[in-house]
Amino acid sequence: MTYRALHPGKVTQLNASTGDYVPKGHVIARVMWFDEPGKSGTEGTSSGVAAPFDGTVEFFVSLNSHFQKGEPLFRIDPDTPKGRIAPAEDLRSILESGIAAALQNDWQDTQRKCQQVLDAHPTEPSMEFIALKYRALALGFVGYQTGDRAQLEEALIEGRLAVSVFQRTSEPQQNSAGAYKAVGNAIGFMIAKGVIRSDEWATLFPEGIAALKKAIELDPEDAQARKHLGIMYSAEPVAKMQGAKTKSGGCFIATAACGDPFVPEVIVLSDFRDDVLLRSRIGAAFVRLYYAISPPIASMVVRSHLLRKAVMTLLVQPAVRLVSVIRRTTA
């Protein structure tokens, strides 16, 4: 069992060390919970965290360290009579069933099966990583369908944990793409559902963009990750107004029409914006106006095949040709 923080806080006392046996009820650690970042809810007091059963403890935090909501604090492996722990082959069968459900977009079943594997405390890091990755992806899609912020938060936590656990595996690097996508998805879904808080934009938006870019770098064939990154970029003006520090993304309307922020047309227009327009006062003013009016237009374009085709033919392709002419005449 992995014990995760219910709120942000600080470790004020440790009453055991990694590898120690602790009996049920033993106070493993004392923590001070914070209601707000940097502010304790009950100044000067701390709460004890007791072992839920007899077992061996493994700590993920140290004395006086700070932690965030959802961060794993410690893990207890129960001292179970021999033969009670699920054999690895049984866990693999459950995990394979969960992956098969994911391929059918049955995300509810996927997250249940992966949770079942995680609850059995698999000793193989690869198995733990795969279960975390698929559970994070599943929670993201389920949270998006229901609009449940708590599930999206959990998806984000599980995705981050999957990225961390991956470092202990011998899996090919490409296999970590899904974990990064789970992180990016969770943040993107929070934005899409309007459940991201104003104070989260500055940190979560850049994290989501970086995670999806990493997923695409590791797996260039992942069309879904590319689509989600393009949608994330359409929220960049809002993110900047909320204090997020990001590099300029792709052209919103062109990305919506092409369905991919990395196609040549979008790259040509984005480079022209950065190399030419933003270097002049008039050009920069045009870019600001475009940022102000283009997101809702892009949102409509991305939903309609006819609009995408029309915008591609009447706007994007002529704009690319015009940029090519300007580039040649000013070279």
C-alpha cells in the first residue's frame, strides 16, 4: 500500500527507517499539513500517520522535506502468510486484460484492472510502471467524460509517478511516451473542462505542453498526442494572461485546419511570425490581435471537416504562398 499526501505539507518527524518492520497502529511519521501553499492549517501542531497493518516500510520522503498533494510519502508491504500474495503471472494476466480494455476504449475497466495490479504491490518495476501508465491514461479519459476534477488530478499524479517509476525499469525509452501523454492529457482535460484554477495556469500549462511534446518526440506516430498538443496551443493566450511563461506555439487556425502543429504549413507560418512579424511594432500588434480573436475561430474549425477544408484552401495555403513570396523577395 502506498500512502499519498491528502494535502500539501512537511515531514516533521520520522519514527522508522526504510526496511524497518512496523506493527499495525505504529506512528510511522508526523506531518504538518498546509491548507494553502506555505501556510499551515494548524500552526505549530502536526498529525501522526499510523501503519494500517503490520508490514515493512519504505519511505519516499525525508525529515523536514516538503511535499505536494498526492505525492507518495511511504509504502508498506504487508507481512502476508506465504502463498497469499498474487503470483506475478496472475498480475500479468490482469494487466493484459486492462490493456486490452484500453484498446477498446473501455477506460473504466482499464483503470479498475490497473488498480487491482497496483493494490497487489507488484515487485517488478516494469509491471508497476505499465499499470500506472495505463491507469493514468484511463483516469484522464474518464475524468474528461465526467468533468470530475478529482479524477483528473489523480490522473496527473499517477502520470507523474509513472514517469518516475520508469527510471527504475529496463523498458525501451519509447515506452515512456504514454506516461508523458497521460500527464499532458490530464492538464489539457482540466483546461478543456474549465476546472483548472487560476493559480495553476503558470505551472500546469507549461508542464502539459512539455509533456505532450516529449510524448511526440518519443512516439512521432501518436496522432492523438499531436492533436491534443494542437488543442493545448489554442489555449496559450489565456495561459499567458494567467501568467504562464511559454514559448510561442503554432498558428491556432492553421493548426486547427491541418490537425497537426508540426505539418510544414504550420511551421512556415509560425516561423514567419517569430522571424518577421514579431520584429516590428505593426507586426507584433497584428500578432496580439490574432491571439485575441483566433482561439474561438480555431475551436469551431477543429470540429468541422468542411470548415477545415475551406480554411485550408482559402486561408492557410494562400498565406503560405504569400510568406514564400515575401521570403524570396527579402532574401
